[in-house]
Amino acid sequence: MYYKVSGVTGKLTGATSFFGAVMSAGLKATVPSQAPAMIFAVPTKVVSETGSVAHYMGINKVPELQKIFQKTDGAPVHLKRGVMDKMLYRTTMGLTIGGTLYCLMALYIAAQPRKPQ
Amino acid sequence: MAHQAHAYHMVDPSPWPLTGAIAALLMTSGLAIWFHFHSTVLMTLGLILLLLTMYQWWRDIIREGTFQGHHTPPVQKGLRYGMILFITSEVFFFLGFFWAFYHSSLAPTPELGGCWPPTGITPLDPFEVPLLNTAVLLASGVTVTWAHHSIMEGERKQAIQSLTLTILLGLYFTALQATEYYEAPFTIADGVYGSTFFVATGFHGLHVIIGSTFLAVCLLRQVQYHFTSEHHFGFEAAAWYWHFVDVVWLFLYVSIYWWGS
């Protein structure tokens, strides 16, 4: 395998014969110049620039959510999203306290001796 | 603005450990009340509280990790240790049931007819539905690995498809096993054979349902762009759990279905 600088791309390519490699390069000592920039048929586009790309199953909302949850409002993570979180928390805590009282009452009643037959 | 000078996660105060503990109290007392007084109110209340606790606790972990960035490498290492230790504890849980099975089946008592399967028990043919179930779970192990590689390579569509397939295979296993339970010629009350069979396979089935649910949550998160190609521990934990469920089935199949028939 011999090597030559391609006349088309300006980059190093293979040549099958010694003469092919030598004749295209010439016999003068040249400093290899910068290869010309490759130009594609259609310039590549950044994905966000294409409005018509179909996002597979929804768009990415994570950066938006990251902003919400990183707000320095002092709220603990379980209440960070506001009203919905507070409602769910209150329901859960209500069931917890109510349930505990109901449980203690049920166990107290269950512990009462039954009259023997 | 305060900043921490370390990479660890100092968690915000949370009410979920308390609500979870109360849920356990309500479920256990509720079970006793159901047995003695025929009322399921307390137990149902406990179950609802358990579901609310699980939803909000795990939702908060997702918020802390994905949205607040608290899951740094040392924190993730701790989560990995945690999941491994949990799965190990589950292995010991199943070991107990395998111990019970081998205790009864290696030296069958005269009451059973001195043989295993005991006299009067017609075991299920291991080369029918149980073999299909084995193939289904093994296939699901392949699809979950495919899903993992898809996530690591940033292939969103393939990750969603392979994860969906994994869950469908899990649901198929559950459906097949449910029909087997319905069609079985023996019940849990049929001596020690029935007890060991249904308790061991029953707990396994429960773990398949839990694993399928975990994978379904991962699917939702993958669709919502929570996982990156470098950081997707929630999925890895679900995949480890799924492989554990698969391995338990292989032991069940070889011991109870095949050797035990």
C-alpha cells in the first residue's frame, strides 16, 4: 500500500502503485497544507432547530421540574410542589392519626373479656 | 445561601416513616380484628395508608435524585449497597420456604404414605405450563438486559420497547400462574405438599407482581426522560430485583415442580 494526498479532498488516501503515489504528489518538497473544509450536501442541523421532529412519546420536562424543585423557598421535598402535596400530606396524616385512635379503641374493645356461655 | 461541604445527602425531615409504621400497626391489628370480629375496616385503612406512604416516599426519592441532584456518586453507592442488602434478605426469606419443602420431601412421614409426592396428590406436569413459565421469565431476563443496554446507549425508543416487553412477559407469567392455581387438582389445605407448594410459589408470585410494578414505574420514568445513559440507578435496582425473581423461579421449578413430582 502506498499513500498519496488526494487531489479532491486534500487528505491522505491510498494508492495502489508507487508511480501513482509519487506522480500525484510531485517530486518537489512541499509542506502539507491544511485540507480544505469538507462541505456536505445539506448542512447538518441541531435537533432543537428542527421544529418538525416528532419527540418519541412526549417532550423532556425534567429541566423545568429541576427549576421548581431547586427553588430556595425552604419547603421540604414532600411539600415542594405546593397545594397538591399539602392536600395529599394532610389526607395521609389525617388517616394516620384517625387510624391510630380507631386501632387503639378496637384493641381495647377486643381485650374486654366476653361473658362465658 | 447555605452549601454543604460534603457529597452526602442530608435528607429533609419526612413524615413517611411514621405513616408507614402506623400503616403496619393498622394492617396487623386489622388482621386480628378481621379474624375475630369479621370487620375489615381497620385492615383496609392500613392498606390505604401503606399505599399512600409508598407513593409519597418513593416520589420524594425521585424528586431528591432526579430533580434536586442529591444522588452523587457516594450517595448512589449507598443506594446500591442498600438494594443488594435488601435482595439478600429476600433470598434468606425464600431459603426458609425451601428448607421447609426439603425437610418434608426428603424424609416423607408414614402419614404421607412414606413417599413424595404424598399418596393421593397428583402433581402438576412440569413440562406443561411450568416449563412455559420458565421460558417466559428467562425471556424477560433477556429483554430487561436489552433495555439496560438501550438506556446506556441513549436509544430511547428501544429502551421503551424492550422495557414494555419485559413488563408484558411478567404479566403473562402472572396470568399463566393464576390459571394454574385455579386448575390445580390440589389445594393449600392438602397436607404439607399443598402448604409448601402454595406458600413458596405464592410468595414468588407476589414478588413477580412487585417486580413488574417496579419495572412499570421505571418505564414511566424512562418515558419522562428521568434516566440518562450514565445515571439510571432506579432502573438498575429494578433489573437486579427482576433477575432475583427469575432465579428464585428456577430454583422453585427444579425443586418443587420437577424433582418434587
